[in-house]
Amino acid sequence: MEKASNLESKMYVLDTNVLLHEPLAYLSFQEHDVVIPMTVLEELDHIKDRKHDVSRDARVAIRGLDEVLKNATPEQMLQGVALPSNKKAKASSAGTLIIVNDHLFADSISGLPGNENDHRIINCAVYLQKQHSDSKVILVTKDINMRLKAKGAGLKYVEDYRTDQLIDDISLLTSGYKKIEGDFWDHVGECNTQQHGRDTFHDVPKNLIPDVFCNEYLLDGGEQFAARVKCYDNEHITLKDIGVERLMHQQAWGVKPKNIYQGMAFDALLDTSIELVILTGPAGCGKTLLALASALEMVIEKGIYDKVIVTRNTPEIAESIGFLPGTEEEKMAPWLAAITDTLEVLHKGDENPISSRNYIMEKANVQFKSVNFMRGRSIQNAVVILDESQNLTASQLKTIITRCGEGTKLICTGNLAQIDSNYLTPVTSGLTYIVERFKNFEGSATINLNGVVRSRLASFAEENL
């Protein structure tokens, strides 16, 4: 188990949840040593046969580890087997993969009782820290409480797994729009303007508005100018002139924007050239209402799409969906009450809102689907609403986005202040990941709906609780 190392060497001990988050995570550490405790292999083995979506990730991790270790002897596994190079890594890997039997270590090493898997993994890391004093031993886990316990047990270095983290602070996340001080035209001066049908486009120098991206909105202090970035190069930005008045006069399924942020959201939602719309913002800002109203408008009134598919992350469904009576959609109903509530709100003026809701669901072919069963599907000519997407990892979101075929529009909504997952934070959420990854894609738009419009009570709670 002893191996030569220098002061620069690092030894990463991986927790199970890291491999479930990214099954080939051990390839991301390049020239360093990666330790997989025996307890991690046991947990992967227990998870791989369950009827959970995460079971697939466990199987991928196991197959990947087997590929690296299949020709190694027991002695080589203890000493370290060379890791293959990772295509995503900048340099070829020169690190090793080590399997450690953490059941052999006494509880007294860390002071934590050894009857819990988390404690065994912490014991392993603390043991390695004592054995390899000339190396930096780092426990990598996405479990916040486990990171706290590891530090309390004497482990010097504990980290979250952050290779898919694109920003360090959630305040750096793009809002999808820029506000320019004063009057826009005073800021820009003269520019080349062209008319294409009813749309007006302006070409402005890029150095006047740096760091723009496709479909980003521009507003000025005059509260009259509004535009959307159509395209840009190193010298010019082409803006589609929309205007605040035009934004505020849009409507979908009888719903009108209550503020400029909702106006920008409607502009993106109703534009069929934008295939992915990401709506972020606090509770009560209208994310679900706008998404559903736009979907009904485009399916029933305009006939652009054939159906509406609504899905969301439901960790409990993996365990309980088999026991609830009824079809998949009936089983999904408790988790999608926010959607049915919104449908009733959209028809609250009707004589029988519930009857109207059911009629519209049938007419618009609204389908409720579990995200756990989206894998392998190909969705055509539909509006897909992914609600509460802040609870999904980047890998899970990739699974859903890659299901969208020709003529499909995906709407992702989420509030990064309401993450339920034990392993995700605002900066590591899949929602944050796709906002950053897709911001330069000409077929996507992001809008942060800044402002609660649900009620005076909800607004006060969002600001003060």
C-alpha cells in the first residue's frame, strides 16, 4: 500500500455519490492517484439492480472500473493501476486507480463508529492521510454533511466534485438580459438599420456592448427601448428591435405580462426559432404559468405543435411509483399538482374551472411523464415543460435534452433557491450548468424572472424569510 510520492502528489478518495453523479469521474484527476474504498464498490453493487434512474449510472461506473482493473492482480490493485487518458482532460493521465479495503481499518482511526458506510469511507481517508503524510489526501463527496463530518474527524482536505461547475458564485449566473444606463441611442450613436418585413434590425459596434451572447435581451433606462441579440461577430452585433411596448402587449392563452421580465419570457417562449427556453427566478414569479400558457397557445390556438409533455424530477417516484394505483400519468399527479393548479388558474373565470381544465388537457394532449422514464424516447413536434429542473444534475438534463427531436421546444423552469437534492448546490445544479453551457447557442434563451407576482404575501416571504 505504501508508494513513493512527492510533496506535489495528491490522493483523491471518491465517495459513491461522485460516481453516481458522473460515472467516469475517476478519469478527471489526470496525474493524481484516485482511491476507491471497498465500501463504495459495495454501495454501487446494491444500487445497480434497483429500479432507479440512478441504477444505470451505477452500472456504467462498475463497467468503467472493470475496464481499468480487469487485467490487474490483487497486488497491482493495491499499489495502483494506471488510469487511461480522459478525452476531456487537457493532458493525458499519468495517475493511478487504487482499490482499498476500508473494512480493515479500526473505528479509532477517526473516532467515528464504523457501522455506517459514510464513516467507513471517512476512516479510509483519515487512514491514508496518516500513512501518506507527504501527500495531500482529499476526500471528494457531494454530500455536504459528510464533508462536515470528515473535517470533524480530522481530515484536512475535503472537496465537492466540481469538474462540471462552470461558475464559482451564483451571482455570476447570467440573467439573460443587460440593462444599459441612460438612453440606448445616446450610448450607441448612429448605426446601420435594416427592415425585414415587420422586424427592424440594428448593427452596432461590439466594443460598445461587450460580453453579449445570442438571444440576450437589452434594455435601457428610458423604459422604451428593448432589443434581442440576433447574432454577432468580432466587430458587430445585430439587434432585433422589439420595444418595451411590443413586449408588454404580447399575450398567450389570455395571459399578459405583468412586468418587463415576463414580457421578455413571452417573446422567447412564443418564438419557434428558439428551441430551448430556460426560466429561472424566485417562487411566485410566474415561471410555470408563462410556460403553460405559451404551450397551450402554440398547441391549440396556433397548431404549431401537436402536444404538451410535462415532466419533473421526482426522486420518490423511483421507489413508490410501482405501488400507486393507476397509469403513469395518474401516478405522476401528486408531483405535478403545480401544473394542474396552474391550469385551473388559467380558467378561473369559467363556470366550472376543473371541467375546463380536463377539457383543455385533452384538447392540448397534455401528458404527464416521469423524468425516470424519458430515457430512450424520441419526442417529436411537442412542447416539453421540465418543471423544477434545479433538482436535476447536468447528466440528467443532458438525457432529457437529447430526447428532443425535430420540431420540439423545451422549456426548463427552476428556482435555484429551492434545491431539494442532498448532493446539489446552486452552483452545481444542472440548471446552472445548462444556463451557462447554452448561453451562446443561437437556439436558446434564458430569462431570470426578477420579481414575485404571485401575491403581496408571497413577495414579502421571498424577501424576508
